[in-house]
Amino acid sequence: MISMDLEAQRAWSQSHKALNNIILKPQEHSQAIQLFLSLHAWLHSPAVGDTDKPTLENLAVEHLNETTFRKYPVTLPNTKNSIAWHLWHITRIEDMTMNILVADGQQVLYAGNWFDKMNTGFSHSGNEMSGEDIADLSSSIHFESLLAYRTAVGKQTRQIVSELAPGQFKEKVEPDRIKRLFDEHAITQDAIWLAEYWSKKTIAGLMLMPATRHIFLHLKKCVHIKDKLNKPLKNPLQS
């Protein structure tokens, strides 16, 4: 079993700070893309970054059983949501921000027919989701299809970012793309604050949060949930 490597987490965070420092400098464009791709690779399955090294996603899903995957609610200080919800949420956020807000293209959710494959009736981001709906999603979503969807989204993100030209990182999100989020039911009216937040961001801002740090934070929660639920019970007869 892969252990939670705190040193790797610290190194990732330091590299993310380095990306933040150079991403808006056109002369550092190539270096920024390579650094982004390296950071992003650690947040998906090894197939996404074409690496044989373990990733943070490996830590979250290795030896993950159905009961632990679907358990809702969970009792952690910083979350009650299931691993199923966290994995779905970060993937939906990455899909809609990269493919709608950055590329103005089709979401992977529909391009690959993942909406049907995952067996869930929810297409939005999961923000402001009711407990009943989280329970529904957690119990019904297809595990392997969700992981495959994550891989497809990750690969598409890398393609999009690799094709961005110097200076594009400074561009603001266009209003018509924000409108698409609502037209395609990617976010709900209850989560309008999220659209307002993204509308003030640059392409760089989306790369630094939805496509990297946001995933990092939620995958860490997944690892903590898995570790807590899989922790062996103490034998009361042992001193």
C-alpha cells in the first residue's frame, strides 16, 4: 500500500508556488506549461501524465473498496462528503473550466458519453448539493466509469494547455462562456457565486486553482477518508 508522502505534498506545493510566480510572464511561457503539466500529472492516474511513478490519485483509489468509496456521510473535521462525491466534483470542475471557460469547446462529459456511462443524473459541479442528492450520487455512480472519465478529462486538459500561446494566460474569462455554464447545467442557480468567482479569473487563475490546487485539496480529503474508514479497529482485549 502506498503511504501518504508528506514530503511529496510539500514539494508539490512549492512547485505550485513557483508556477504562480511565472505563469503571467510571457517569456516564461514554455517553462510554465512544463511546470503545469508536471503538477497536473501528479493529480491523475499515471496514464494521464504518461508516467510509471505513483500519483496522488493512486493514493486515493488504491485498494479502495465499494463501501469506502460510497460511504456518506463521513465524519472528518473538514468534510462529510463521500469519496465518490469528491472524485466526481473535482472532475466536473476541471472539465467545465478547461473545456468551456478556457477552450470554448465541448465538455468531455458529453463528448465521451460519460454522463450515461457513469449512471448518474447529475451534470452540475456538485456545489450547493443537498444531502439527499449527495447520497443518491454516492450510491449510484459507476466507480470504474468515474475513474475513466477522470482520465479522459485529465488528458484533454493537457492538450488544451499545451496549445495555449504566450500571453493567453493573462486573458480574462469571456462572459459568453460563463453563460454556457448555466445553459449546459454545469452549475446550478444556487451556485451562481461560483460563476461570479470564475468570471473574475484569468486563464492562469483557472490553471492554478480548478485544474491543479482544487484537485490536490480534494484528493487529500479522499486519502484521509479512506485511511480513516479502513483503519483497523482496536481490540478491546489488548492493553
